[in-house]
Amino acid sequence: MIKMSDLTKKYGGRFALAGLDLALGTGVTGLLGPNGAGKTTLLRCLATTLAPDGGSIDAFGLDPADPVQRTALRRRLGYLPQDPGFYPHFTAFDLVDYVAILKELTDRERRHAEVRRVLAEVDLTGQAGTKVRKLSGGMRQRLALAQALLGEPDLLILDEPTVGLDPAQRMLFRTLVSRLGESRAVVLSTHQTEDVAALCERVVVMRDGRAVFDGTPGELAEVAAGQVWLSDAAPPASRVFWRTADGRYRTLGDRPPSGDATAPGVEDGYLTLLGEAA
Amino acid sequence: MTTGWHISDDLRDGYLAGTLGTALALSVDAHLGGCARCRASVPYDGDWLEASWGRLETELIRPRPSWSERLLRLGGVPGHVARLLSATPTMSRAWTVAVVAALAFAVLAARQQADLLPAFLILAPVLPLTGIALAYGPRVDPAHELMAATPLAGPRLLLTRATAVLAVATPLALIASPLLPAPPGLSAAWLLPSLAAASGCLALSNRLPVPIAALAVGGLWLAVVGTGRLTGGWLAPFEPAAQVAYGLIVLSSSFHLYRLSIK
């Protein structure tokens, strides 16, 4: 469905994407990686807002390097950027309506119906008439998600979509995205490993512009198998550890004195994989 | 509000079943609005009520057109294009620059300043470029990244916005032209260079960021004027042969833009 081959992008002397190969299909794919790993650059290339320096992208048989095919691809994607930027004097309805026009929904009645639909999807119906500047951070994030849903896109690109959402809103987001992922390609970048564990059937870990892991969340967790421990005594201060709710110490790496092995999670796998780079 | 009278069970059942006459139903409605005890005896689905209010609220909320949007619609601009042009602050800035520049020229021209003509002819083609540079791009539009992934982004949106800026700036500058202390032909000699600069900038913007394209075209124009001054006087870039060249640039750039906009 979507294939990226040998993708490169350089900022100054540093490679943000260093020959990345990645294929995406129907379902939810999560991108994990430390800051500067290239996640946002990758998503921007995929969203056609940034041209890669080298390599190719084939999305639904369309090549975004070609202006005509780029426009055709834009008709099939929804994009929530990391920093969406808003016009603060717009109401929530105005903003989504404006994006709907840019998405070529010219008929007023149809467009307004679609705006109402996506606002309802993100539970912002009650705030439709509220100015953007008066919305909370979580509401703005949901508003940004709403505009991405316009026109039921085949490819949904979400750059850190859960930033600023409270637990209830994150549940709503997970429900919505997992439903969308049943019939289309959804790719999201996040620092929240629990979102990846809960939502994504596939996870890609990026570092220095390359994919260093590509598999299921379970497989990522398995990377840390036999390296996660619970102990009654605090491990040496040089190790990273924390005290859990039941008063034991959880640590990653070599077995601490009197440590009991415990099941690893996605976060453990991620930290083990990236080491200090995480 | 509390009252001594409360609706009977029969009345309540009739109200819930919808069998009461209109007048009686409205009376019960009014009573329920003021009597907490009777209201509590009428079962309702809170979630349904909230969702219904939400739907009703959204149905009632429609974008209220701004004065500029209404004006554009009155001028025959399609509703969605009018909304596109009038909604964003970037367009307001571009329009403001265009209008202020044209009016400033008009005021100066009216004062019949002796050195104004060369300045007017040289700067008039550059001013629309400023408007275009202010109309589109990540540095001037806070929501640029959000909009850039939409099908209308790029040449089509830029062309729409630039046309809107030119549609305001050009007629205003044309109004200012006759006030200049020069023959009519010469006072309008800026028009083709101006259109050539604007269309050239738009055509270049397919390859370069808009502000860079505007700077490049503006710089090229000033270089042309400077060369003309060194070789044959400052009027050389406005003579008929040069005007033909500007006309050809306008035609070829417009054709290129047309092809881009229909893709």
C-alpha cells in the first residue's frame, strides 16, 4: 500500500533520515524513537509537506515527487502535525470548515455535515462555537485530530496525537484510532509506549534516521526478556530503577541481588533496544 | 420556584404518552420548568438529552461570514472561495499592505512631487510581490503545516490568494496613476512589469519558497532598472520593446500557472 525506499533527508550536516526503508499497510503502526530520531521528518515526507533529498515514496501507486500525483495523494490523506498551529480567532467549527474547503469540499451543506461528523467523532460537538483561543490544550489536540478525519482518508498520519490529552480523552482517542485502523493505514508517532502497546499491531523504532526495529509490540517487549527484575532491596545507585506501588524495586539489565524476573513491557523492550540513546 | 400544586399521575402519564392536547401539554411543560419535584417524577434519558442538545447546538452554529466575506460574495465570488480568502490573517495582512501601498502612492502623487514618477514606476512592480510573499508560507501562516497537506495547498492556494491581492492592489494603483505628473502612457508603464513580476514570482514558487521567489524576482527587477539607468536612462526598462518582453513573460507565466492550477 505504502512503500518508502532508501529515504534520506539532511538538515545541515546531520541526516534526519538515513536511507530508511519502510512499508505500511492497513492497520495502526506506531513510530517510537528518541527526539531527533527522524519520526517527524518521516511523517512530514509522507504527508507531502516536506520533500526528501533522496529515495522514493510510493503511496497507493502515487509518487509525491510528481506535482499531479502529490495532489492526488493529498486527497487521500489526513494529517495531524506535531505543531498544528491554529487561527485563534476561529471557532472550532470555522477551523475545521476552513480545512474542509482546502480539502475540496466545496458544497456548503455537505461540507457542514462533514464538519459536524468529525467534531462529533472527537467529542467536540459542544465546543463547535467556541473560539480556538478559549479551548484547552486537550481540546485543541482533538480539534487537530478532527480536521485530519475530514473526508475519511485512506492514510491517517498522526504526529504525537496524544500530547495534552487526559486519560479519558486518550481512551476516546484509542477507541477512535483503533476503529479507523480496521480499514485504513494509520501511522502515528509517539513517546507514549503505553499507547503503542494498547493501539498498534505494529511498531517501528527509529534511531538516527533508520528503523532499528520493526515488529509487533509483543516482539518489542520480548527484546527485554530476562532483563526486567523486581527486588526487595534497592539496586546500586548507578542503575536506573524505581519503586513500584507494592514497595519493590523494578530495574532493567543485569539481575540485582535477590531480584525476581518479571514480564517485560513495550517500554522495557524500547529502553533495552536503544540503551542510552533512549 | 416551588408551587403548592403538582401534576397528577394521570396528567403526567398523558404527558409522557403524548396524548394531551397542545394547550395542556404546554402548560405541563411550563410547570415542569419551574417545579423541581414534578420534574423529578418525569423520567428522562440524560445521555440522550445531552447528545440531542449537542446536535442541536452544532446545527445552530454556522460560521458567521465576516464583512470581507460578505463583500466578496456580493461581488460574485463563490462562497467557499470567499471564505478561503477572507478567513485567514495572512490574507488580511497581504491586502492591508497592498491597499496601504497603493493609497500612499495616491497621496504622494496628488502632491505632485517632482521626483515621484521614477520611484513610482520602479517600485510599483515590486509591491505586489510583497503582498504575495505575505499571503502564503510557513513564516507568515501559523497553520501552514496543517494546510500544506491538503489538495488545495501549493500553487492553487497561492494563485487564489495572489489573485485576490492583485485584484485589490492593481485597480488602486491604476486609480493613482493619472494623478502622476506624467503623460498617461508613461504613468501606466508600471502595469506590465508589475504583472510580469507577480506572475513570474508565482511561477517560480512551484520550485522555490514564496518569499525567496519574491526576493529573486524583486532583485531581478531592480537589476533590470539599474542596468537601464546605467545604459540608456531610467526610462529604458519602460520603453515599448521592454513592454513587449514583459507581456510575453506574463503570457508564458500565466500559461504555466494555468497548467499547474488544473493539475
